[in-house]
Amino acid sequence: MKKILIIDDDLSICKILSKFLQKSGYDVTTALSGKQALLLLKKHSFDLIVCDYNLGDINGLEILSKINELYPNSIVIFISGYGNIQTAVDLVKEGAYHFLTKPLYPDIILKTVEEALSQKRPKKEKAPAKIKTVASHDQYVKGNSAAAKRLFEHVALVAPTDYSVIIHGETGTGKEALARLIHDQSSRRDQNFVAIDCGSLSKELAASELFGHLKGAFTGAMQDKKGAFEIADGGTIFLDEIGNLSYEVQMYLLRTLQEKSVRCIGEVKERVVDVRVIAASNEDLYEKVRQKSFREDLYHRLNEFKLEVPTLSERIEDLPLLAAAFIHQAEAQLGKKIKGLSPAVRKLFQNYSWPGNIRELQNVIKRACLLTDDGGSIEVESLPLEITDFSEMTKAKQPVELKNVILEAQKNEIIRVLEKVNYNKTKAASILKIDRKTLYNKLKEINL
């Protein structure tokens, strides 16, 4: 029986992966910190290690170095909630077998584990060729509503072309999944799809992350780094929340798109790249152009085709189909069977406003499935308070200003999470499944 060590500071991930891999015939041990993992590694050897890159007390490269020292034949797969491309490249250089981004689906983990154990651990590569990071991601459920059909008619038209695309839609509507669908339906499908969260990039790091840098180009540049555009050469780059890029970085981006070449920081010569750009924003970029916070020339360069993603409330008739897809995902993760939604839950779902859109529905389903017995149906008792409270409030206060009700529910949830993490906004944003900028905007909106 092959021995696997799972290292993650998220107890739920440890439990889910452990249970799933044990059912698949593996001997699984878990560790909730880097320190605990190192103690285990000093006493026991493992055939394969699944490790979160950001453990808090130690990072991925440090723990990989320790594993290399103790057990050079152990296979290491890294997982992370943020798919930093350079991080993946660095880890593979140092001998990691694979790098997967969250959310994790056990069927993908199992396939990766089986493939990894069937071959020898790769040796360190001093200068690997192009690294293609494979991320587990949501498949976009197309739906049958008029809004969804119109959207996917447009996707079918633009995907085979090489047009730059702007995807506009509220947070949680599935913009990245839609971008991946466009890539998968294009002639670039066999090349890299590189996703960059511009909302998480500081002004100082954005240019380096996008265009790369040479060793010594600035303080802290300890080694050469490939930028996302160079890694995506031949494929597609997805720039999420592009409106958060500074004006200066926007200028560099415009030049890259115009010249079809990049110049990394500290380098004189330019490198030719062939990259399709898909940008996304939950803000109106043209309004930002009017406000002089987004370059008009860049906007028009990106806006060769624009997709408007409907909110979940605008495609509410697709909710049963979406819920069924998310239940199927949860069944695979948890190793249990769920009959579906009870009639009472279906009614609540149809009447709820879904301010967090598809992402909120997915998270509600995942939570409810965890609380539902194997073979049972999802009942009202398994739903979070914001949904059941919303129903009670709308009954008691007819007519009611729905926006105020939504804001009050969001405010209660944000306060609860902030108190739980001692008002650490970065941790709170992670738990709420939103980026920091969105959290700050929500705090302003609800006067916190």
C-alpha cells in the first residue's frame, strides 16, 4: 500500500483528501503545519506528498528543500489557492512533480496521484522548457435560460477567432471559467492558459509578474523570472480585474499588445510573444476611462469583443441545473451520494437574491452537502443563515427594499468573519471567497 502525506493548514481539505485517497486504497497521513510535517518526515518515509504552498510557518520551496534532503525519491505535488505561474516554475525546477490550484476536485487529485506514482520522480531541471501548469477549475454550466443561451452564442462566435475579449460581470458570475471555455474552444487549446489576478498585484510587483525581470534588476530580484506573457506564449493570458492595474503598468501592457513583444525589467532587448488576451472586470471599464483611471487606448485595444455575463438572478431558471452540477462535484469530493434539493430548499433558492452569484451558490451547495447524510436530500437546516434569514425578512417586511435586506445579510456575514479572524482583512477576504479590493468596497458600502 502506497503511503501518502497530506500537508495543509486547512483541516477540511486534509479530511476530504484523506478520506477520498483512503477509499482509493492509499495509506494516508495528514499534517496541519510545516512544523508537524517535518516531525513526521524525520520519522517516516512517504511515497508521495501533497503539500499546500502557503502553510504560514514555512513556504513551499523551503519544505521541498527539506524533502529533497530527507527523501529524494518522494514525489511531491503542490497545491495552492493562488496560481502564481513563477512559483509553479520554481517548484518544478526544484523537483516537484506538479502544481495544482484550488478549488481541488478529488477525481483530478486521484488522477494526478496515480500518474505520479506510476513514474519516477523527475530530476531537478536547471532550465526547463515551457512549463504548463494544469489547474483544477470549474466547468462553466451553460444553462437553458435566454440570457445564458445568448452568452454562449457569442462565445461560440468569438472563441475560434484571435480577438481580444473583455468579460464584464459581477463578482462570482464565473468570468475565469468562461475565459477558460473560450481558450478550450480556440486553436490555442493545446497551449498554456495563464490566469493572473490583477486585483492581488501591488503596483511594484505587477510589471514583474506580467513581464518578468532579470536578476539584480531591483532590490530583492535574486534570480531571473519569466513573466506571465512569456509563459503564455502561443496560448492565452487571462487578466482578471484588469481595472486594478496602475496607469504605468497599463502603459507597458498597451505597448506589449501593440508590438507583440515584451521587455522584462532590467533587459534591453525585447522578446516576441504570441498571446491572446482575455480581460475581465466587475467594474465598467469605459466608466473608468471617463474618470481617467483607465487608458482609453488600452480599452479599445482590449475591446475587440465584449461579453456581458448575466448575474444568477438574471438566469434563475438555470439554478436547478447549476445546483445539480455542484452537487455532483461535492459528491466526488466527499465520497457520498446526495439525492438533491428538498422542495423547501428549491423554493428558498428560487426566492433568494444571490448577491454572490454562481460562486455563492457553489459554496452554499458544498456546505450543505457536507452537512447532509449520505443518501439524503439537502434540507433547510443545512443552509446558511443569510438564505433562511432572507426568506423570513421578506415574509415579515412586505413590501421591503430588497437591496437593504441583502446589504444587511452581507454586513452580518462580514462582521462574523472579521471577528473570527481578529479583523485580519486578508484572511477575511480568503474565507469570504472574494479579493481584498472587493472586501474593501463591501466595507465602504455597508459603512464599516
